Amino acid sequence: MIDWPNVTESGHQELGLKPEELQKSKCVLGFIPVIYYSVLLCVGVPVNILTAVALSRLASRTKKALYYYLLAVTGSDILSQLFIIFVGFLLETAVFHRNVPVLLLHSVSAAEFAANHAAIWSTVPLTVDRYVALCHPLLHRQISYPARARKIIAVVLALSFASGVPFFWWSDMWRDSHPPTALDAVLIWTHVSIIYFLPCSIFLVLNSLIIHKLRVRQRQRCCQEECGRKSASPRRLGKTTAMLLAITSVFSVLWAPRTVVVIYHLYVSSVHRDWRVHLAYDLSNMLAMLNTAVNFFLYCFVSKPFRGAVRDVVLLRGGPLYPHRTLPQQHAPTNASITSLYSMNNKRSPQDSTLRKPS
């Protein structure tokens, strides 16, 4: 990212190069990535914290599994911003650079991949939940509830964090000048499969089924309207589906360049030797990390309940100090109220009795 040598001492010995003879791939962007990641971090973390608070309130009020899945996605995005952007890109690359112990460097790398996998795979249960809700509504009422959603989220996060352990041995593309080894090839293909190919395949299949189901319902609704029948249009469910399609589509678009560059680095040219690959890797990382800060705006654009929850959080309403105004509940009448109501109904005015006297 910054114009520093991207090769380790082991790389010097393998290539037989002296430090003054070192040919490095220069970052043509200069300090632009540092400024970009700093702005993204300053905007993304507060926005995601606001999103988490708003979703927590919606989850506690509605008791819907949907908001728990969205809350898991938001929490994973916060972890990705802290580990990948703050620790990985800013601290290691821009501040400390090479003054980081190797053990700490690899440990942070494993944490980055774990947070990255969690951020992506937290969207998969949300997609499955929306598919079941649209295509199998009766089954969705039986299996979709907060307790089960929390268990599914816990399992997904545990597997995502466990999948980051093998990437403790991930080779640093920025500093290693030697060609990728067999271990590097295995880790790279495992990474692109976990982070892109597998989740995108699930998104493509389930979203295609969802869109097909929506088209079938739309045709049925048109036929019912032609026959003079009235059908209730599922606006809320449609907005939820639009939110899901937006989240998965944005992820697929923003992460595609990084996946292509990583595979290109493996088989064609390294970041160290080619400044164009260096530039492409910088830009693709910047696009991919943008995905951690855009969900808030998608939620605001699509969901009216989410906008209301955000407004309550910003205006300090709905919390323990500012409770919501609730309408008085209508209790069932007691025996005393029933008796008084009966006596009041039996009371007649003199005029009523006069009118009801037989002539």
C-alpha cells in the first residue's frame, strides 16, 4: 500500500539480491489507501454500531429471527473493520510495517480471515430464512424463531472462526518475493472458495428460486385481479426480499475483483514483481472492504421499521430513560364491571318509561 520494499530477508537470500539491488513494485496510489481506510473506519464503525443498536431494538420488540440474522451480519462487519482495516491495513502496513513480530503477524492474519469468513457466511442463514419464508411459509412459521436463530448464528460463527486457523500460515503477498508454494496454492483456493465461490453459489441458487416464486405469485395476483378478486399484496415481505437481494448483490460485485486478482497472483504474476498487480490488489481490497460499511444505507433505503428504529436511537427515544408511549391495553371486563354495566343499561329515564307505557 505504501511505497516500501515488499520482500523479506528470506526473499533476499533466495534471489541473491542485495538490499540496494532490490527491485520492488511501487504503489502508485501513495497514501490514498491510508486515507481511504481511515475514512472508511471512521464512518463504518459508528454506522455499524448504530445499526447494531437499532437491530437489537427491533429484535427485542418483534421477536423475529430476521433481525437476529441481520444483527449477526452487522457484528461480523464490525469485527472485519477492526481486524482487517484497523489492525491489518492501518497498523501493520502504514504504522509499524515490518516492526511486527512474525508470530503476532500470523496470529492477526488468522483473526482477519476468521472475521472475514464470519462476515460473509452470516448472510447465508439469512438467505435460507428468506427462501423458506417465501417458498415454504408454513414450515417457516414452525422452524423460524429467535432461539433457533441464535443457535444457528452461534454455529456459523464458530465454524467461521475455526476456518481462519489454517490461514495462520498464509503467505504475505506484499512482502514475499518468492513464487507461491504448494501450501500457498491450497490456502488461496480454500480462501476464494470459502469467501466467494461457495456463498455466491448459495446466493445464486436461492435468490433465483425466490425471484421465480415472486414471479409466480405476481402472475397469480394478476389473474385474480382479472377475475375480480382482491388479493393482499405482501409489501413487507417484498421489502425484506429486496433487502436480501441488495445485500447479496453488493457483496458479489464488490468481492469479485479481489477474487480475480488473488487467483491471477497465484498463476501469472506476483504483487512484488508487477506494479500493475500491486495496483489491482490495492483497488480490489478497497472495494471489498467497502462492503463492511454499506449495509446500513441499504437497510435505511429499504426498511421503514429500521429507519424508525434508527430515528429513535438518534433522538434517544425508546431506551430505558426514554420509553415508548404505549396505548392503554383493553382489559377484559371483571365481574364488578359487568354488573355495573348491566345496572347502567337497565336504568331508564322517566321519558323512556313514559314512552314505553302501554296506551
